Amino acid sequence: MKKLTSKYALSRLRMIDVTQKPDTQREAVAKGMVRMQASTLDQLTKDKLPKGDVLAAAQLAGIMAAKQTPHIIPLCHPIPIGDIKVEFNLDEENSTVEITTTVKNVGKTGVEMEALTATAVTALTIYDMCKTIDQSLRIESIRLIRKSGGKSGVVNLE
């Protein structure tokens, strides 16, 4: 079996050429969840955690992450982003914070990676800010739930 060298493996990588594609309005929605103990969620909602306002920090981190996606994900196009929303649903019954991220732009390529990156970093920020009081934290089910724009039109995955 032929051993692949780094040089050979890298020579097979390429960015997709989108220059001939028309600009269209695009949107992607991603979701994820952080599961925690009920007492942790209670402290989070009452802004009683040692590091401060968890949801404000997580929301800002998600927005910043979406804008940095091409610096984090190899071969991801740097694109203008028209809007980013990071929203939370606190489920006391299941002790979870559900994250919903919506990213919009007008361009030649979609914003799925930006929405997924924002969701992941938002979840990681919640994890980081709660880990000192809860070792049972779990990040779960980061996924794309909808995208629109381009040739595919609207794709609903949930």
C-alpha cells in the first residue's frame, strides 16, 4: 500500500470555484443543545455563575465565531455576512439550553458553515462558563436544520 505524504494529501485539496455562480439571498439555521444539572440552569438563569452573564457571553462568542469561520474551517470561503442571530430556549424540565443560530447573506455560496460554527462556539462558551460548578455538562445535537438560497432552494432538515 502506498503511503500518502503530507505534500500529496494537500495537493488533493482545493477550494470550490464559485465565481460563475449568481449572487442569491441565503440563510442557514443551525441548532444545538447544552444539557446540565437543574441547579446549574437555575444559577445560569439568575445570573449567579462565577464568570458572569453566560448567555450574553455565549451569544457574543457565537456571533464572533460565525465571522471567523473561514479562519477556522479549511477551504471555507470568506463571505460577507448580512445578519447573525444567536437565540436561546431554556428548558427547565430537561435542564437544557437550546441554541438556535440564523445566518443570512447575499452571495455566491451558502452560510451553513457559519451557522454551525456559531452554534458550536456558543455551546462551548456555555460549557466553559458553567464547568466550574457542573462536571456533567454535555454538548449535544449540533446540526443544520434549514438552509435556503442558491440552486437548492429551501432545504428543511427538521
